[in-house]
Amino acid sequence: MTTGPQPTSARGRSRTRSAHRRRRRNRLMAVACLLAAVGLGTALVRPGPAAADPIGVPGAAPPPGVTSTTAVASPARSDAAAPLRVRLTRLARELVAAGAPGVIVRVDDGRGRPVEIVEQAPWTGPDHRLRAGDEFRMGSNTKTMMAVLVLQLAGRGELALTDPVDKWLPGQVPNGRAMTLRMLLNHTSGLFDYTEDPAVLPSILGKDQRSWTSAQLLALGVRHDPLFAPGTAWAYSNTDYAAIGAVLEKATGRSLAALVRDRIARPLRLEHTYYATDSTWHGPHARGYEPDAAHMPPGVPADFRDYAGAHRDGHVDVSRNNPSWGGAAGAVVSTAYDWGRFHTALMSGKLLPAAQLEQMRTTVPVSPDRPDGAGYGLGIETATTPCGTVWAHDGGIPGYLSVNATDSTGSRTASVLVSTEAFAEHPDAFPSVAGAAKALQTATICGMFGKPAPAAARTDGHGEPLRAR
């Protein structure tokens, strides 16, 4: 992946931090990591020994330090769902035992009532009893919804994917005349990632509670030199979607919160899905945590060790921190249930005309040395795994790591939500959590297709865990 230039000296960032943040971007792609997990990628971490399956049987006692609220499938499909439920319950409990504060898993294989599993560490209980329907910060999954909003406008002829960015944001983006809206949506613009600018770090850590606008986030990204000429390479950049947010606001004259509400959430009756502009939650929500500075593993760089929030049991509750710095790249809140409905509506053609859905699923390679590997479309990525072809995105924001996936028809959906995120940004510092998370994510994706995870993934836990933001 292209590393790009250093920020200008006026920004005052060290080479060490820049190199570290580049590695974090290299770990972003969820499906690429899942490919590794099911045996098509390189090894990175290995989870601890697997517990015996009987602890996953509903009603059996979880291991010490884990609180279980596993949901049971309907009697009509109890026998069919039991092996999946047992397998995922065991893996979710292993993830919590490894250090995750809480886990929500939802799998709908299209054959009956979905399986829902909830596990949480007992020390989180006084704050909140985690439930399957809790609201969750979805991080970069937001990009899929932003792409839908753009494609809806394209379907009505109000803009075109071939429009130069300069048409909508004149003079605001370098190379804006040569850069198209499509290049923003599929990350081939070459724009520097604004989350690597030190000005946003206090907001990421929760120490700056300001509410950011699309224009402000875009300005952070474009004050750095581009990584490459538009359309000549691929590099994930949150600045692409800050620009998309600004285009949507310009083209419609409406806020992103109103667009998500009126064009996606209300039509689909997604009662707990919204675009967050500040720290306010609309309903019962998962508490997100990160280790406090004293308990952060030594492998985490100094700049990312100290989060703001209430302290509990060696952790910091970051739930009340303002996520607006994620903007159009990462500010949406939703639930596992709502996101499954969204994916079903999207892939079945209820949100987009056929031509626009086809455009969304037209991909570019994520890795230039693997042109037939994982690909990124317009706000969504895809890959072919031994269990089936996946369309997915991941997302992360402090306290919240999510993976949401579907098949090409939307009849199968899956979500894994973990109420911490630092392990995904710094997997080498959290090997047990990272390995357990990858094992659960892999088994969930395969469960969506009604298949067990490949043996290599179940026993070795190979592959990178998911990154976000």
C-alpha cells in the first residue's frame, strides 16, 4: 500500500507516529483480514486453547469472569441452530475471557429466526447489562450508508459518479478537477487521511468534545500533500468520505443526520439507526471501554494510551465521548438488528435501482499484488472465502469495533460487535484478544453461510484481526 509523504513540518508530527499510523491503515480492511482467518492470508496471531464445546450449550455455566445472556433460537429451528449457537457462544466467551468487555453476535442464515449471542465481563455489569438490541457506534460502516445516499442522488440524475469533485467543492480539494466522486467512494483519490493529522487526536481520545463538520474534517486532510495522482492507486482514506459528506450537504441542502434519517432509517423502520452529531445516544446502548493508561499494554504508543472518560476496573468508559470527528466516515449509530435489515434492503434492491447497485458492487483491488483478491466497491468491500462470497465493512471508533456482512442477495446477514477497539488498532499489543476476535469473526461469517469455519482457522487462528476507523 502506498505510504505517501510526511505531513508538512508545520504540523509537527514525528516520523515515528506517521509510520505507526500508516501500519494501522494497512490493517484496516475487514474482508482481507477475514480471508486470512479462513486460510487465504498470512498468519499473525494465534488464540489461546479452545474451551470444550459443552460450555457453549445454553444453560451451561460460562467460564469464570464471563456473564452470559445468550439468546436461544425458536423451537422450530432449535436443532438446526444448536451447533452454530454452541460454536459462537464458546468463541464469544473466549473473547470476553481474553479481555473484551462485551460482545454481541447476530447471525441470520436466511432459514429462520436469527441466532443472537451476548456475553459481557462481570465488571461491566454495574454500568449496563448488555443486550442484543443495544445501540452501537458503527464507525466506518457509516461509509456504506454514505455511498447509498450518493447513489440515490445519481439514480435520480441529481449528480453523476463521473462528476469532478471540483464541480461540487470548487477549489476545496487538490486535484479536484481530475478527481471524480467515484474515486472518493472507492478510495482511489489519493487524499491524505485526516485521522492522521495531530489536530484530531484529542477528539479521538475524548479530550476534545467539539463537534466537527464535514468541511472542517476535509480541511484537515487536504492541508497535507496527496499520496498519489487521482485514479492511479488505492489507499483507504477517511478524507474521501469527509469530502463525500460535504458533497451530499451541498447537493441536497440538508444535513447528513437528516439524510440518514429520511432516506434510509425511516423508510426501512430502523428505529435505532442515526447519524450522531454529538455524544447523545437515542436509546439503550452498549458501553464502550478502553484500558486506562496504567493498564494499557506496553506495545501501544504513548500518544494512544490515555483516553478520557469514567474509570472502572482498569478501564475507561468512552461511551460519552463525542464521535463527530468520524463524520461521514464513521459517525453512524445502529444495532446488529438494524444493520441486518439495512443490508437486506440494500442487496435486494429496495434502496437502490439496479444500475446503481451494480455500480456500488463494481470493485477495485485492495492489494495491487493480488488483483483477484479482496476488492473495494463504493462504500463496501467483497471477497470470496471458502464459506462463500462476502459483502461487508468493518468499523471502529474508541470503545466500539464492528463487523457487518451479507451475501450478494441480502438474504443472509451477520454482525460481530465488540465493546473495545484498541486491540484492533494495535493487535501485537493485544495478541489474546486479537486472536479470539478473529476466530469469532471467522466463525460468524461462515455461520452466515450455514458452514463451520475451516479447520485451519478454528485451530490456528491465523490472520489479522479487524481494524477500523
